[in-house]
Amino acid sequence: MVNIAKQRNAALQTANQPDEQVSLGLYPTYAEAQSVVDYLADQHFEVQTTQIIGSDLRMIEQVTGRLTWQRAVLTGAASGAWFGAFVGLVLSVLSTTTFPLALVTGLSWGALFGVAFSAVGYRLTRGRRDFTSRSATVPTSFEVLVAAAYGDHARTLLAATAH
């Protein structure tokens, strides 16, 4: 049994890290790199030998709005209510409490604690971050790689089109 696990792990490492690869091109968007692999798949190429590698990572933070006292409290109440609803659901299953009572109790306590934690967190920032945002880490370029043994075949297929 242990031997089978070792063989499976070795096979996964080999599949995830091919020994030698060649580049088919560098693309500014993921969609362009994906279209190259899609084209190869349409040509019945062995696409399991390809990889799309995102490089040159950058963090983008999109500001979504102003963070006010009211918004902080409402957001805390909403997130606390969701967690409280989950706890209420679990309690209704594990205890003799009726479902509606457990749900309302969980929602109420969850919202109350959410408001409290959110208010304390907002107060502790002392105005240093009065905005809400979403952040993402995104690559700025995408390279399509293929196992070296299939490189010539892939290049021949791609030469037949505008990719």
C-alpha cells in the first residue's frame, strides 16, 4: 500500500513538473494565451502537455467606496447575522430547540456581536483607512509552454494560423 502511494506521488510530481519545456509565446492577456491552447485542442494536439504561466504579478486594489461609521456597523451586522444564522441552524439540529427559535436567536446574537466587533475595529483604525476596497493579485503577462517533445508539432500547428 505504501509503495502505491509513493508511485502515485512520483507520477504527480513528474506530471506537474515536466523536465524540459519550450515557449510557444508570450501574451499580454490570459484570454489570448487561452485561445492558443484552445486552438491546439481543436487541432487534436496533446494539450495536457501545455501550461499557461502568469508572470510579473502586481496587486491591484479597487476602491469601492467611503467607509463611514454607519457602513461599518451595517456591514458588521450583516456578516454577524450570517454567522449567527449558521450557528442557529447547527443548534436547531443538535438540540431540542425549535428551528425558528434557534434561527432567530442565532441571527440576533450574531448581528449584535458583528456590530460590536465592527464598531471596535472601525474605532481602532482612527480614520487611517476610511474607504472600502477589493484587491487582487494579477499577472501582467502569460506564457504558453509545451513539453519539448511536442514543441515542433505545436509550432507547426500555430504557424498555420494567426496565433
